Amino acid sequence: MKISSLSYILLLILALFGSCNNASNSSKDALLNSDDSTAFLEVNAPSVPIGKYDMVISDIPFPFEILDNLYSKKIPFDEKAMNEIRNISKYNQYSSKALNLGVYGADLAYAVTYEEFSKMGAYIKNTKRLAEELNIPYAFDQSMLDKYSKYKDNKDSLTKIVYESYNQVDKALKGDERVGMAALVVAGSWLEGLYISSKTFLKTPKSPENSSLFKVIRNQKQSLIIVIKLLEEYKEDPFISSVIADLNGVTSDYINITSDSMMNETKLLIIHSKIESLRKKIIEGQ
């Protein structure tokens, strides 16, 4: 079964938005009356046309693609590359919760890709908590949790379960009024996928067998441009504007890499350094 460009695990996270249309008016009012930056973003920013949003999202290769390349090239699993579970207590604003919902989603994808099933439970717990705090109470209903429990040691079954959820997720996003929050989740997951990939690859001795990962990481340049394009729909929000500025700094390093042959360990280190700096701010809830 072929899965679309969306990560099969990120679908689990994006499923958060599938229940937004069913949320109570009181929950939505609570969000819109918040002083949080993301609440401002959803009220005042122009809405993204559904067709345009669909096009942008479909062009972003979610973490599974790049993480699967790591796995296939036998790059060792590194638990320290994941966002610490305890960091969840630092996320007090909606914008921070949404970004780190994406970050933890990529971490979950990382654990599943490497079949580190024992680590999945804690990350599912964190994503569930963030979803509930973002006023999306039905993100992890009992039937999904039951399926996770039943197939928690079977990668193929987990893939099928989440893939089945994607059709519902896709339909829900088209009618969702919180596209700005969805954009933050996408940005967080993409960033974490690139962070994990660059960090673990830099720590691994280079060989003819894994050298193709330089090209894989270079190809993230296009995804970066698309992520920025999506966030720019909400650039009037100070928080989003700050994230865009940091991402543009990464873009400036990618621009000088005009061919696969130019991508090397030195250039990857420069890119990773900027990704690491932005990621640190995100996971620290700054």
C-alpha cells in the first residue's frame, strides 16, 4: 500500500484537526478570547484558500520520508535527538503547543521508523495532552488508543491504522478554521525531522553506502521554501514572523548549495547549527 507524502505517523498528529469542526462553541470561544499569539493569528490573518492549502501541504514531504532514509542507510538510532518528554511542561502558549505537537509527532515517527516501540507510549501521551490543551478533545479517542495498544509492536499494522485515518484528516483540514495552527504543527514536524536527520548523520562515519543522505538533506531546501510560504500567510503575527525569520536564515545557507556535489559535511554542519538553534527555542517554549 502506497502512502501519500504525508508521514503515516504525522497523520496521527494531524488527526487532531479532524475533530475541530465538532468542537463546542465554548471551546472555540475560549481559544479566540485568549491573549495568546496564535489566537490573534487565527482571528486577524486572512484565511488560506482550501485549494492553495491542499497544494502546499501535498508538496511537503513529512518526516517519515527523510527518517526512512536514515533507517535504510543504517544510521544508528539516537534517543537523545528526540525532544525530551518532560519538556511538555514548558509549553504554555497555543503557538508553542502547536509547534511542539509537530515536534513530538516527528519524534513519534522516528521511534516507529526504527521500531523502538517501547518509546512510543510516552510520545503518544504527550501528543494527546497537547491536543487536549489546544481544545481538540477528540484527537485520541478510545478506539484509536485501543488499536494502538493492540498493534503497538507491529509496524505494518500501525501504518495501516494511521493510513486509514488520513482520508478523514484530509477532509477535516479542508473545512478547519484553524489553518494557522495546522501550519505551526507542519512547521514543527518538518523542522524536527530535519534536525534528527542532520544530527544523527553528522555523528555517523561517512561511507559510500550512506553518502546519498547528503542529497536527501539537500532536497529539504524545497520543503523549507514551502513551509515558509505556508507560514507567510500569517506573517503579521509576531510569533510567526520570528519563526519565518529564523527559517529564512536556514534558506540563505541552502541557496549557496546549487548542486548535489556541493553538499558536504561542512555545509551540512552549518545548516544543522541554524536548525539546532531554532529548534532549541521551540522545545524550550521560547
